[in-house]
Amino acid sequence: MASRLLRVRGALRALRRPPPGPLRAPGPAPARGLAAGGIPSDEEQATGLERKVMQAMEKGQDPYNILQPKRYAGTKEDPNLVPSISSKRIVGCICEEDNSCVIWFWLHKGEPQRCPSCGAHYKLVPHHLPH
Amino acid sequence: MAHQMHAYHMVDPSPWPLTGAAAALLMTSGLAMWFHHNSMLLMTLGLLIMLLTMFQWWRDVIREGTFQGHHTPPVQKGLRYGMILFITSEVFFFIGFFWAFYHSSLAPTPELGGCWPPTGITPLNPFEVPLLNTAVLLASGVTITWTHHSLMEMNRNQTIQALTITILLGLYFTALQAMEYYEAPFTIADGVYGSTFFVATGFHGLHVIIGSTFLIVCLLRQIKFHFTSTHHFGFEAAAWYWHFVDVVWLFLYVSIYWWGS
């Protein structure tokens, strides 16, 4: 604890010292936030699940189901695609907008199934989570 | 090893909720011991355990978010909701004390002399130190906004300078208010005027101290490079709390110091 306080004091003293000469070192300015202004960016510093989510979003992917599921026509030709990490997943179908009765059913791998209430088509798309 | 397929944070088991509850029990029973049995031991112990709980719990939150990356966008959204709901609850806490003040001051009883301020009370001049305090807090609102913009613009030096000035202004307010309390010609025991004045401004002062502490923690974290230009919710929460403290003061100043004199 005391060593941490000393380190903070040392850092504060380093901050109070004015930068020598021109404020920027000569040479091409690096694109990294930390080197340029002193504050890191998420690109440099994010870690763990936050980093995985960030990198997936940059590629246009959503492996952790953060965004609303994509809406499909729900017909035989254009079924709702339901991603899953195993061979089945629970689906909750809100047949019409503002319906308060959600139709729950297990969706299994293989042939598309239909909602028992409104008949919309759902197809399981098994995939592996990146790790 | 099983991986979650959601972006939420399932927190590991932690002892701090239990120690927090123990601290609450010790502080409340300790208060009774202090009132009736002339002993501050239980209360002091409760206070110590509460401070340790807060330090370790929030240290763990920082470890989970900054060092382990558990604070994904949905998690951050939840933290935002949480802080907003907490500040809202604090707003209602202060509404209670303003209600008490207006109840007593809008229809002063015969015991007070039928007037407000009550007979015998010399209120503080609102255009002296209280006005300075208003300027100090308003200025700190400006400097904390400067801090936020510097942070988003990746300017480390200005972030640290502006945040330091904000904290100094907060401490200056506390020092001025402490001096006012010492020099005031009336006390908390001086009827309903004293009660409403010191309870309302006293709880506000406590919130200024809490807010300043929160900002100091943010300053230490900023120096240690915890915040990025796009992810710094700890600082945003501190800034929201600080603005709330400022707004409460403005209501206090207009109602109690100015209208109430």
C-alpha cells in the first residue's frame, strides 16, 4: 500500500515537471492515443470479454447476442435464422406486435420448425463461440 | 471450460455484502449504545468495517471492469441505470428535508413569533460566504466538464489538471462551510430553524465530502491510466454525482439561505 502511494507521488511529481523543449518529440506522430495525448483508447487497452465484444462488433458480428435478433420474413423460403452454440435453443415468438402472450418452444437442429400459434418458420443455425 | 454466450457479468462469490450488512448492524446498534450507554465502541467498529467494505468492494469492481474486461456494453448500461436510480433516490432524500423546511417556514407557528426567520434568529447573510460557496460549486461544475472533454479528446495533462482543480474547489467549499458552521450565531438546538438549517446543509456537506472522495479516486485511477477515451464510466458516475451535489446546493441556497432570510 505504501509503495503504491509512493509510486503515485512519483507519478504526480513527474507530471508537474514541464515537458522539455517542444511539446512533441520530433518525428512522425504515432496514431496510438496513449503516445499522442496520453490517454489510451479501447483499441489499445480493452481486455477480456469487453475486447472480444469490441472486436466482433468491428467485424459486424454479434456472438454474444447483444443486439436485437435479426428479423426475417418467417416464411418457408426465408425462415428466422436462430444462432445456437448447441443443437437446440428456446425460441419465444411474439406473433403480433404488442402481444403479451409469448409462445415458447424448443427449436432443434435440422428441419425448420413452425411457431404453434402463428406458423412463422424458424431454423437453428449451430455455430461455435470463438475462444 | 464452459464459456458464457451472453455479454453479462455473473459476479464471483464475494464476502463484501456480508461484511457490509455486519457493518450496518454494528453502526445502528452502536448508535443506540452511544445514545443510551455512553459507549462509542460498537459504532466506531461499525464505521471502520463499513469503510473497509466500501474500499474492498469497489476495488473489486475496478478489478473486474478495468483489469478483467467484464464491463461489456450491456454491463455498462446496467451500471448507468444503477447510478441514475441511486441519484434519484438521493433526490427524494433531500426532498424530504426541503419539505420539512417549507412546512415550518411557510406558516411559522406562534412559538416562533409568527415570522420567518423566527424571533431571535440572526440568519447568515446570503451575499457573503454562502454566495462564494455558490460560485465555488458552479465553477467546479465547469471544471469537471472540462475534465470530461479533455478525457474524451485524449488529453492526459488537461484531464489531470482540470480534475485536480475540481477537487480543490470541492475541498475549498467544505473548508468554507466548516468555518461557517463554527462561526454561526445559531445552533442545531435553536428551534426548528436550527434543525432544518443544519440537517439540510449538513447532509449536503456530507454529500460534498462523498463526492470529493469519489473524484479523488477518479483522479488516482486517471493517473494510473485506467480510463480510455471512450470507456470511463467510473468518472461519468462521479461527474453525475457531483452535478447532483451542485444542484442540491443551488436549491439550498435559494430556499434556506436567500428566501429563508
